[in-house]
Amino acid sequence: MEISVIKDAIEAEIVARGCFIVEISVSKDNDVTIAIESEEAEVEIDDCVCISRCFESRFDREKEDYSITVTSAGLDQPFKVLKQFTKAIGKKVEVSLKGGRKLIAELTAADEGHITLHYTARELVEGKKKKELVEHTDEFAMDQVNAVRPYIEFE
């Protein structure tokens, strides 16, 4: 099965449910996994069931010999598509930069080539003996970024 054929067959149903495609993968054994995310809220089980049924109505299991899994993108998974970044604007994210640096920051802007982060870091300030909190707003090119994922806070 080709990913573009799968996407063309089910994308209208996904959009109609207020969701978007994060990733479609097909294993060598024709195990199809479709990861989706909601435009506004959270992915509901009904969204996954309806999309799975839509897929099954368009592909003959006897001819294709496939298995299908429809899932949400997952809170602990790195962002894969621009819509995930734009949905997270104004929220805290966990960022892993190339070179090993990690940040917890507010995502303030995102496009295909860059993300902008607002964060506070404890740093030495000229004329002070102790480190102080310093606010930063920095832009990073996507090629400087290893991963961005939602930041999960436990209260």
C-alpha cells in the first residue's frame, strides 16, 4: 500500500472530524498505522473508530491483506508536522537542541524553517556574584533542533 493513496482516501474524513494527519506508516507486512491529532481539543476514541471504518470501507482486506491502527499522536512524542508546532504556540514545550542543550520554554512562533522560544535561565550577570534569572526570546533554525514535544507538568 502506498502512503499517498492511503492519505488521499481518508484525509477528507480526518478533516471532517476536526483532525489532521501527523504520520502514516506502512510496514513490509502491510501493517498500516495512522497517527492523528485534533485541531482544537484532544483526539477522541470515536475519531479513531470512524477513521478506521473509513479506511476499511475504501480498501479490500482480501486484496490488500492489511491491518489498520488509528491512534492519537501521543503527548510524549516529538512534533512531526508544522500544524503541531502552530497548535502549541503559547504553550510550554520541551526542546532538545543539537549539541545536547535542553530547554523548557514557551513556543511563541513557528514556521517551516524556525521556532521562537521564550524562556528563563539562571545565569551569571556582570557585576553580580550569584546567578540570576534572565529572560530570553530566541529563534532557532529547525536544523538546530533535535526534537520538540509538549511539556507535561504534574501539579
